[in-house]
Amino acid sequence: MPKKPNKKKDWMDLTRWIAFGVLFLICLILSLVSNNNDFLFSVGGMCLTRSFLFASVIVLVFLRKRQLFWPLMIYATAFAFLISYLPLMLSAKIYAIVMFSVAILGGLLLIALRFRKKDKLDSGLWVGCPAFLSLVPAVSLSMKADFTSEMPFWIPPLVVGFVALIATGIISWRRMKKKPENTKKKKPKWLRCLGWSLCGFIISWCIVWGSLTSLNICFDFSKPTLETVKVLEKDIDRGWKRPTLYELSFESDGHSHEIAVPKHFYDEIEVGDSFTVAFLEGLLGESYYIYPGYV
């Protein structure tokens, strides 16, 4: 049989990913150092840090021999600009609303691009990923608030989760039945099917719960009620998969609450000091407390 010709390495692809990795790594390092550096914590320093993030996405979009479909380029570039510089211009709530709208637009664009026969992988990557990441600011805002209910919106995610669990289980079982059994796989079909079902339950739960809590806060335009409370405790909640939260505990109506505040405010205030919190009813009826500067 004739040997297949060796494919030439695409050095443009290699250069693109190396450049993206270097620029994104610089952005990540500067973000980590900014908490202990006055310049990087300033507006100019944050703009510099976010410029590396913007440049990393631009490199991914444009540094290629064959350019992407033009709606993908426009959407990806707009996403890069908004997620990089918009937090420096708007309040956390307005920023979350804008990015939530970008996510909805991305979902509609993704549906429209599904009818194209070509570039299905590109459309999923360059529209689906930014649309999903655009939900992060809205979810981050809801993490900074404290709901008066111990577990808001637990019924809808539970119902959708069980529906997804059953549907995912049936679909995965049917697909496994059609495919020939691989003797190298030691795990039985029912165990793999159960794993896919649990994944469907967890993912659907997170999406529904995150969407409801985000909608409840982001699109709540009611007038906040301001309350003056005293700091009971201070705490820094760090997590490598999410932003660091600077939290203050206080008491209102006989109940203890905890909200996240900006770092500069956290550093200035001490236990026993008074500060102002905002109380809102919520778009979907779940009331919550939040730092007034975020809304």
C-alpha cells in the first residue's frame, strides 16, 4: 500500500497558541499580583492587565491563514473587548446585564449558524464558548449577594435536573446499545449510563439555578432599601476556580447575613464599624442583601 504523505506542520497554528498562552499567562500573573501592588490595583494598572487578556483573544481570532466566518470574528472581538474593559467603565450590575445580553445574543447566533453546513466546529467554539463565559459576570454578582431564603429557587432546578437525568440516561443507553461492545472497557454499560445521567443532572441543576439567581438580581430594577448595620466578622473566601470574595458579616432583623464587598472597602473597615447595605425584593420574588456600590 502506498504510504500516506506526511502532513506539514502548520506553524501558524503553533505560533497562535504559543502567543495566546504567553499573553494569557501574563494577564493571570498580573491579576494575582495586583492585590499587593498599588499601581496594578489602580485603574491604569487594571487597564494594562486586561489589555493582555484582550490581546490574547485577538491573537486567537486573527492570527491564522484562513480567517473565520465574519460573524464569528465580529462576535469574538466584541466579546473580548466587553469582558476586558467594560468592568472598568460600569457598575457590577450593569456589566452583568450587558454580558447576560451578550450570552443571549450568542445563543441566537449559534442557532442561526447551525443551519450552515460548513464551519460547525468553529461556530460552536467561537460563539458557544464566549456565550457561556458571558454568564460568569452575572453568576459572580449573585455570589456577592446574600439571599434571605436559605435555599432560593431549589424546586425548578430539582425538577429540571430529574428530567435531564432520565433523558440523559435513556439517550446514553440507546447509543451504547447501537455501538459494538469494546472488550477493552472494563466498566459495564449501566455504570457508564449512570455516570452520564448524573452529569446531566448536575449540569442542568447548575444552569437553571445560576440563571434564576442571576435573573433575580441582574434585572431587578426596584428601588433598594438602605440599612445601616455593624460588621460582626470579616472573612476572605478564596477559591482557585472562582474570584476571591471579601466578605463582611452583619445582623438584620434578628438574622445573620454575609455579603461580599470590594477589596478597598474591606481593607478600610474594621469589626464593629458601621456600614450601609442595600436590601432588594428581587425580580422573581427572592429578596437579598448586597453592597450598594454594586447596584
